[in-house]
Amino acid sequence: MSEIVLKTNKLTKQYRDIRAIDNLSFTIRKGTTFGLLGPNGSGKTTTLGILLSVINQTSGSFTWFEEGNSNKQRKRIGAILEGPHFYENFTAYKNLKLISKIKGVGDNQIERVLKEVDLYNRKDDKFKTYSLGMKQRLAIASALLSDPEVLILDEPTNGLDPQGIADIRELIIKIASTGKTVILASHLLDEVEKVCNEYLVLKEGKLIHKGKVDQDVTNSLVIELASPDMIKLETVIKSNPYFISLKHNKNFFEVKFDGNTDFTLVANFLFENKIIISHFLVLKKNLETQFLEILEQNV
């Protein structure tokens, strides 16, 4: 069985004067939790629509499981492209029973997916009584009915309160731990950082960065530094062999070092160069820092 779940080649979508997707090429391997990251309007939903054959691309191609993009391959994919849509006066069980018939899946899968999304105890309650977070979990349950190999989620925590967001994130991590490939589109940096292990960044339909979350958030060390003699501090710190860049803030410098060093080596370096330090704060580099840097580089 192929380890490549999805491969796109110069995927492009043109709407008259607007190029929503511009020569998008990337590969997703089996078992990956892959994030499509970008601000609203960057082309995430259009990309997912093309991959699910809801939208026709203008040019380029994509292949599922290295076999094509026919209905046969799409049966191996579960997806939620929009908010949850169910019959308000039907119970969760009755809604899923209807969807099971449409998908040609046996009723025996309903209890399994309800337990998986932690809604089994509410299976006989009407959909209209559910919170927004519960409605989203039911939508995920419906996507899991056919036990798909790939789960596609478009902004799965949109509009949820903090507890709802945490619940959905935990659910996605649990689903991914079973070996399923998850493709997640989001504009929330924190969501991608906490859930995904690989990601790409879209801006105005263009791919501007691809990377692995753990590498991108740990490949540098950022420290806030201040000294009574800021001029001397700047000269000395720029001579450090691991120095990458320096930003001037009001009362301190924000200095980036190569990730191969650590803060103790930097502190010892300053001490050896007789620099008096009045402020020394190690910043945890997260995906937000990386994301902003990527956008700055692609203005």
C-alpha cells in the first residue's frame, strides 16, 4: 500500500481576475496530521473543495493514494467542509442512521462513532439541544461512519468557546493516534501547532512555506537582552557565532540565535565579554513567531 496519501501538482484555480490557488504543489504521507495554514481568503477552503471534487481546478492535477481522484478513492475519505448540518428535530442517532443509509454503511457503525466522539450518552437527544461543540463532534462522527483512511476538516473549531476548542483538538489528536491521516485547514496558529506535525502556509493562493511543526518551532533560540551599555551589548552579541538577527525594541533587544545553542552558552558568552546584563528573558518560539516571520519575508 502506498505511503503517499495525496500529491498535488501545480494546482491552480482562476475566478476571472482572481487567482484563488496558484501552482500549488505538495505531498502528504500516510499517518500525517497536516495543516493548511493561512489567513481568511488565502485559498484553504478552495483547495479542499478541489481535492474533494466539489470545485473544478483550472489547471494542474492531484492524485489520491497514487491511484487517481475518482469516486473509488473518495470513498476512502471523510470530510467536513462547512459547519454541521443535520435535522434539528432528529436525535443524534436518527441523524446518523439517515447518513449511514446515504453512505451505504451499516447501522452497526453508529454506536462506534458516537462513542469515539464522546456523544453516546446523548445519542437520543435532539440535535437542536446540542451545544455548538457537540454539533461539531457529531459532524466528525458522521465523517467517521465509513471508517475512512483520511479525515478532512475545514476550520473545525470555528466559533467554539475555549472548552469546545479544547475538546475538538483532543478528539482530532485521538483520531490521528489511530493511524488515520488528518488534513486540517485553519487560520488559527495555535490550533496547527498543537494538533499538526506538518503544515504549509498559504498566502493569496500561493504556497509560501512548508515545514514540520517541531522543527520550525525549535530551530532557533530567541532571547530578550538589555544592558546599561546597549551599544557595547549590540557589538558583542553580533560577534556570537550562533547569532542570527537582532531587533531593536524600546527597552531591550530581541536577539535570535541558531537552535544549536542554548541560553546558558549565551549567558556565559556575555559574562566572558564583560557585559553587564539588566534584562535576560528566554522566549519560547512558537508557530506564531514562525508564521509572522514567514509573512514578513513574503511581503
